[in-house]
Amino acid sequence: MDSPQAVQLGPRKKRPRQMGTSGASIPHDVRFRDLVLFILEKKMGTTRRAFLMDLARRKGFRVENELSDSVTHIVAENNTGSDVLEWLQLQNIKASSELELLDISWLTECMRAGKPVEMMGRHQLVVRRNSSLSSVPGSQNGPAAVQRISQYACQRRTTLNNYNQVFTDAFDILAENDEFRENEVSCLAFMRAASVLKSLPFPIISMKDTEGIPCLGDKTKCVIEGIIEDGESSEAKAVLNDERYKSFKLFTSVFGVGLKTAEKWFRMGYRTLSEIKSDKSLKFTQMQKAGFLYYEDLVSRVSRPEAEAVSMLVKEAVVAFLPDALVTMTGGFRRGKMTGHDVDFLITSPEATEDEEQQLLHKVTDFWRQQGLLLYCDIIESTFEKFKQPSRKVDALDHFQKCFLILKLHHGRVHREKSSEQEGKSWKAIRVDLVMCPYDRWAFALLGWTGSRQFERDLRRYATHERKMMLDNHALYDKTKRMFLEAESEEEIFAHLGLDYIEPWERNA
Ligand code: DCT
Ligand code: MG
């Protein structure tokens, strides 16, 4: 699906020369006198250039046919900053430091706005450090693609095709260790580094390949260097052998056990789950009791066929009580992952009254309880307020009504290619999250619950720092206009933010 942002300006394919052959274009009034544009033909082509020049002039921009001293902005497409400098050098033109080198996305946004828009980092063409003008562009491993990588995950397309897993696995371990030790700054640095490497369309082979990639600091580069040299990360290896890391990893693998409880058990000297389970003096929450009871099922990940079977179960039950309800699988499965630690669903209804909306999760879970399918259920009531501004916290939980469940999924409901039923037991315990949202907030809730977490964090950070807007799972607020921006689809939210649409399977940041 193309978002409104993805529209191409002008013809891309060559057309028979018929239009514009009459010569001089009609003069237009210049409305924006401070800027003088020059559009580079290289890699763009004559037709598209002519189209863009004409369009920009019609919108009141001054566009020069030739590159002269008066030009303030050079706009290029599919060129890096180095490419443009190289071209200037070939023309014997010395680029002044005031000359702006901009990507076509800037002009596109100006055309949409009908006036010059603010130049952001993402519009500026990057000039590679040490770029050797004699080298053949694109001859190396990936540098052409390294040019304009954004520091924000929401401006990168991150599929599950990860070329840099050796590096990202190490970063994930190091980030998790920092999370366990509550080293927030370092944790975030490793998560951002992992995230940016997951988006690269090529594997990193030498340190040279990391040039121009954002979000890589000294510490992360040091880890990369180690892996390039030894094939593995000594830092990550040390963490995997670390007593505290191993214990925290094990303890937090129990449903209902967070950092605080893990810390407590670690301090008490426990290192295995059986020690903990046999300590009669320990008090467990209902959640933790269920976590221990169904531990084996819950640590074995949920497969896609299992997620599909749960989806059928959820849809059948929901529609029985609210026939017009929409049920959407969100989380990792919506992003195309083949396994998950749970299955997430978003539910809404265009027609339901507030009462019906509030009752649905209760009715659905009661129905499953009667059928003996509800192994654990915790319903959190809504604290949603219509006119509340979005939260400033990046990791804040949303206010929608939701329930955290463990469902009994009978093997008979799962369509498998070949039967892989375990002996003895005819079902598997599966973690399921259901979220109920008001119909007019569906797009925001869907965007928020699709993840990944890093993608969500960066969407909010981008909204705040680049757009003076506030985004969360409920709403988008424009601080400049002092108004809420409504949306019926994810595409509209991206458009409000001035972002190209990123498909769910490209959000695996
Ligand atoms: N989410 C969020 N903030 C939270 C919790 C969740 O933004 N505090 C979003 C991000 C992902 C989505 O909800 C679903 O969460 P998880 O199930 O934890 O993540 P997942 O990507 O589905 O991962 P998994 O495959 O392990 O379930
Ligand atoms: Mg999930």
C-alpha cells in the first residue's frame, strides 16, 4: 500500500517527447525570493527534471536552468552529497560552504506545503568523510546505501532480513545486561546500535563499512571491531557467563517476574527456579504462580500456526458478543515474525456503546472460563481520557482497557503441516494480550501495538524533536497548532508526521 507520502512527483518513465517541446516555459511570479534552486539532472533525467522545475516555478519558487553563483540550494535525487560535490568538481565549480545540498524529499515536501519547508537533517545530503573522488561510486560494499541512514528507526525500513546478526545478537545481550543492571544510558546505546544495524541492506565486513552510520559510539564500535577480528564478541561472551546475567535471564523468563523480583531472588542467593519454587516462605503473585505452573509451555515460543489458531479463537468469541467488532493481530506477528512470546490483539467496534465496549473483554473471558480455556486472566480497566495530551514518557503504558491472559490452546485447533503433538498433553498454554480501544483511536492503538518497541520509541522521539508533536498509543497532538490530529489509518499518522509510510514488516527495528 502506498501512503499519500509515497506519491511520485511527475513521470518517472520516459515518455514520447510531446509535451514541453514548445520551448520557453510560461513565466511565474517568484514568491520566495530568498532561495534560488537548481535541480540536478544527473540520475534524475531530463523529463522528470523539467517537470519538477515547472512545478516548483508554478508554486512560486525561483529555479535556475543553469548553475550560477546566485544558486542557494541544489536539489538532487539518488545522489549522495559526495556525488554532487564530484559533479560540481567536474564542472569546475567550487561549492561555497553556504550552498545547501538537498535531497529531492525536501523539494517534494515544499511542493506539498506550497512553500519552503524547514530543512531537516534527513533532507541534507551527506558528504562522506575521506570520500575519495577518484573512487568509483557504489563499487564498494554498500556505501551508496550508507549515505542517508536516519538516526530514527521510523525513517528506516527494517525487515526481518538481518545481514548483521552476529553484531546485533551481541548488542542485544549487552543491552539486556545493562537493563538488568539498570544502566539506562548504555542500554539505550546498545539497543540503538542493534536497531540501526538491523536496517542495513548489507553485512558489515570491515570498520570502513561503519562510516556514516548513525547511532554507533566508541563503545559499540569497539564491540564491532572485536567481532570482525575474532568472529565473536568477548564482551557478550563474558556477559553470557556472568552469574547475575544468567540468574536474571532465568528468573525474568517466568511470567510475572520483573526486575525487582529477580533482584530480590538473586540477593537471596537463589540461582535456579527449583530452589525458588521449593522455598515455602516465598510469596508469589497469582501471575507468578501461573508463570511457574505453565513455565515449559510459555518459554517454548508461540509459532505462527499457533498464533493463527488463537486468532480464530479470539475472533469467534469477540464476534459472538459484538458482531461488528474488528479484531487485528498486532505485535511481532503483524510484523511478519514466525514466532513470538505471546499473541497480541487489538479490538474495536464502530457501533458499540461505551458500556458494550467496556463489557466485551469480561464477556469474552467469562465465556472461555466456562469452557475451561482460561488458565490465567487479569483485566485492567480503562483509564483513557478523551482530551488528555499524549504522554511525554517514551515507554509509558497506554490507558486502554486490556487483559493479560493465558489460554489453553488445543492442538486440534492448530493447522500444522505435520503433526507435532507432544505426548500426553493435548493442549498448550499460550500468553495472549487483548486490548480494547475506542473506534476513533484505532489507528493510534494499532500503530502503538504493532511495535517494535524501538520503532515506537523512535516514532515518539521523532514527533517530539523533529515535529513539535506528541504521539502515544491514543493520539497525536500538534503543539504548534495546539490541536489534536485525527487519523483513521496508520498511513494518515505517518503523513501527519511528514514521514514516508513504513509497512508493518518494515518496522522490525
Ligand atoms: N508495546 C509498547 N509499549 C509497551 C508494551 C508494548 O509500545 N509498554 C508495543 C510494542 C510491541 C507491542 O506493543 C507488543 O508487545 P510485545 O508482545 O511485548 O512485543 P512483540 O514485538 O510482539 O514481541 P514478541 O514477539 O516477543 O511477543
Ligand atoms: Mg507480542
